[in-house]
Amino acid sequence: MQMIIESLRTIHKKHRLQDGDVSSHTKSAQLITSQWQQAVCKNKIEPEVRVSPENNERIDIVDYGENIAYELKVSGKNTHHEFYKDLIKVLTYNEYQETQNKITKLVFISEQDGIKSLSARLDSKFIQMLSANHKLSIELVSI
């Protein structure tokens, strides 16, 4: 897991824009995600994993060896929207899997301000419910 995070930090530092219009920031975010996936995806780590046969939603990276999903929100803005969407993707993905193939951890990665804001919003009972009912843990990581 550490290698996956460190690779992202290096790529993020190199390509993250400080200024620019929405289109430029979108292209930068796509480049960061793409280069991150290319850098870390090998062996049992795969990019753009389909959530279900019924939709075209995808998880950024799944480490099948560790049963960990990684989702990236490059910008630290509105992280809570992206987090909940990503959480639903993982829960849906798990509905289609045998017990041994279910994702057991969601690592949600964003800029520090976004992670800080999201951490303050997460309810402890909700996190406990995810663990007890869905055997899913959450880790929030700052880029």
C-alpha cells in the first residue's frame, strides 16, 4: 500500500496545477490518475475495475492481493461527494463477489484540506456499521 501512495504523491506533485481554468484542472487530474495507474498497476493490482455488469462505474485501482480499493479525488474540494459515490461503488462491487474476493478496505485519497473536511464529517456509528455489516474499513489518506 505504501508504494501505491508514494507513487501518487510523486506524480501529484509533478502535475498538480495551482492556477488555471476548469478544463486545465480536469486534464491535470486525468493525467495524474492515468500516470498513477500506469506506475502501480501490475501483478494483482488493476486499474479501472468495473463495479457491476449493469453499469459502467469503475474503481480507480483494486489490489486483488490485499482486497483493497483505491479511489482518488485529485482536488480537495467537495471530497464528501466523491467519497460517498466511491463508497457506493465498493459496496455494489462487493455484492457481485464471492466472500474471498470482496474488497475489505477502501483507501480514499485526496488533498489534505479535503481529507480533513471529510474526516470531520464521518460519523463513528456509520464507520462501525460498515465494519460490522459489510466487513469494510475506510482509510482516508492525504496526498
